Amino acid sequence: SDGSIRLHQMTSEHPLMQWNDSTNGQPVIALQWALTRPAVFFVLDASSNIYIWDLLENDLLPVAKQPIPSGNVVTMALLGEPEKTNGLLGIVLATNSGQIDVQYVKKKWASP
């Protein structure tokens, strides 16, 4: 609810990493790991911003932030095929009005 994100190892109750206020205090609505690139994850906050984290590039801050102009995004899901090396990765966004939007992710955050 405060924008904090923690990365845990399944065998420990203590986080490996913790990022406080990662969304400028906005609640995290959804978090998804990239299906095609294991070091990348996406965070959706309550203000309809998507934060892209690439832990190989920067493990302290997100590498990109993308506000969604339509706003009112209530959830997101990632689509892609991890067994294929074409690096196609998409984000599906759903708004509170029922609109669905599919956007493709840049290759640098999608390629294995």
C-alpha cells in the first residue's frame, strides 16, 4: 500500500532486496516478472504508471517509467512465450471502464 517492493528467496522470511517508496508512495496494484527475461519485472501503481525494473541494468531504481495516459488502469498481465527466443513480450492493460489495451515491450527489456 505504500509503494514498497520486496524480493524474497523462497527459503527465507527476510527479503534479499527491498525498495521503499518505489512508486513515489502510490500503492502497487500489480507486479509481474517478464516471461522472456528473468531479470526484468513490471510494476503497476494506483496512478496508472508502469515501472520497468531490469535488475541487470540497475538494482536500485526502475530503468523506465511509463504513465498510461488513459488512466484508471486496474490491472495488468504479461504475455509472451518464454521457450521462444524471438523476444516478443506484451503487456495487457485493463481499465475500470472495461477497455483492454495490448502494448508490446521494447526488445531490450524482452529479449532473453
